[in-house]
Amino acid sequence: MTAHSSGPQPRPSGGGDKRERILDAAERVFAEHGFYNAKVSEIARHARVADGTIYLYFKSKDDLLISLFESRMERVCADLEAAVSAVSGAQAKLQAFVRCYLEMVHRNPKVAEVLTIELRQSSKFMKEYSNPRFADLLKIVAQVVADGQKCGELVDGIPAPVAARMVFGLLDELALAWLLGRGEKFDIVRAADWVGALILRGLERRSVP
Amino acid sequence: MTAHSSGPQPRPSGGGDKRERILDAAERVFAEHGFYNAKVSEIARHARVADGTIYLYFKSKDDLLISLFESRMERVCADLEAAVSAVSGAQAKLQAFVRCYLEMVHRNPKVAEVLTIELRQSSKFMKEYSNPRFADLLKIVAQVVADGQKCGELVDGIPAPVAARMVFGLLDELALAWLLGRGEKFDIVRAADWVGALILRGLERRSVP
């Protein structure tokens, strides 16, 4: 995710509430119908604004999706940051990150569905958007891993940014499996222990080889 | 991925070559333009068939994508199965799986791009298709983990199907990062060692606690 974002649309003044209403409506409509089938007119109806009003705030449906992503990811990163800061030690911080992430998926499946499934349906998002918020999320994990490696709590053979990618991939796939797997539902909050077991054991430095 | 596939289209007799040509062309066109922007007429042109011929073999563009996925995943699973069978012991098998998977991504970035990025742009694929091939891939890993747990080589706290999901998620995210990350390219084949380090250490049973 390397190219440049086209930048935010200038916002009409005093329209904070309306913008939020449109984002909330988009979240519901994207989760219900999917990004490609979602109609801007239905989003407008849910937000109680005229169709044209949406284009005062967002250039296109892709831009609306990206703005929704940025708004939700800001909260997600703040929550993850808080969870990680509340404990000390790299292993405790990693476990806190994992638990916080999976609890958010469990608590807000509609948001998780947009972040995990609908976003990937936008070619623009996948291939053109630079995605600073996702970089922020990865940085939280990479920093914990780098600090843990530095102080000798974690093994240092795996580059911290790659370890962060792996941790995210693992959480993202479990979230996806849980969100889609209507038949074979497992307990996503309980899964935090399994993820924790795998990555903490995988990354901890051991005195006995 | 739980709902039913709509089933394969009956194939015109003697058209095996033509069908393969269409799949090869679709692979190129999807990877180049993305699933949503890909035009069936361009796929037809690359395959050297009339536009209408494509609909003798595939019901829709979604069906073409799903058939392409099934065809490529059949090969992918066969290669992974062979890599895993060639060695003994759960840890060696897991390492062989990881290496084989990442080498395939490196060797066939166009196929990997369709499997990792374009597929997810089809709502039909994500939400309606039962995806037996992907289940096959997960089963290869789950079986290795279950066998390793049974014989005491691997720790048994993590359910084997969940461990398989985690291993896949980790590989899929690294593949995605590598395919999209034109700026920050890392060595995807070298990454097999890092993935191996994380999951083997994470899953192995230790005599010393």
C-alpha cells in the first residue's frame, strides 16, 4: 500500500454532524449490501440527507469508504495503543494487543466486516491508497517487538516490521473466518489465548535452547 | 465461506483447450486491470475466442474468477501436498509447507495476485461460495498439526483447525505485503525462515517449561 491518497475533500463548514451521520449510514449500508452493491442514494436516505449532499463531503463512493476506514481506524488504533500502554513488558503488551483486537471484532462485527471484507473490494483502496492508519496499527506492534528484542525479552531473528505483519495477518484471518463462518463459529474472544500462545511462544527468548 | 457454490457450468465437449486458454487470459487480465475493471471482451481477445464463447464455458465474470481460482488452487494444493509428504515430522512438514507456499508466490506473482487480491473483490466469492479448494489447503496444515499434537511433537492447547487458519493468515498477509509493497520490498523467500521460526517455536512442545 504505497501510492498516494488523493487527499481529503475540503469539508463544508459546520457540517461535522452531517459528515458523521453519512459515515454511520455508510457503515451500515456497506456491511449490509457490500461495497459494490451499496447505493449512494441508500446511504443518503439512512443519513437523512439529500443524495447530492454526500458529494459535498466525499468525492466518490471509494472516497467515502476510505474516509470511513480512516475514521474507524483512528478509534481502533487509539484503543489498541491504550491497551498496550496499560501493561509493561513486551509479552504482556503483545497479549494485550491481541485481546483488544479480537474483542473489538466481537463487539463491533459491522465495523470489522467493513474493515476486513468490504475495504478489500475497492481496487482504489488496495492499490492506490497509501493507508497511513494501517501503517499506524502495524507500528504499534512493531514498536513492542523492537523494544522487546532490544531488552532481550524477545528473540531477535525476525525483523520487527515483518513480525508485526505476521501478527496482523493472523488476527485478520481469524476475524475473517469468524465473520464469514456462520456455520463453524468458534469463540473469537477465546481465540485470543490461542493467538497469544502461538506468538508469545514463537517470539520469546529462551534461556534453555 | 459457508454457502453453496452455484455449481460448474456444463462444458461444451472437446473444448478443453479453449477453456484453458480463457482461464489463462483471465488470469492475465484480472492481474493487470483488477477484477472489477476487467472486461470480458478483453479476456476473449487475449484467449482468441469470440466474446460469446466465454459464456458457453462460464456463466458470468464471477464464475470465471471462481473457476480460475479452482483451477489454480488445485495445482497449489497438489504442490503443497507433495512438499509436506516429502519430509517427516510435524515441524519439518510445517516448514516445508511454509517454504513451498512463499516460493510459489515468488515464482508466480500474477497467480498470487489473483488469489490474494482480486478474489476478495468478488462479493459472490467472499460471501456465497463454499470454497472447497481453500478448505483443502487448510486441511493439509490442520492434519499436520493434529498428527504432531497426537504424537507429542506439538503443543496441544491450540485446536488444529484454528492453528491452520493462523498459519494461512500469516502467509497470506506476507504475500499481500510483498505483492503490494513496491517500495518496501522484502525477500519473500527469506521470509520462510522467519515464518518457520515463529510458528515452529510457537507450536513445538518443550520438555523444559
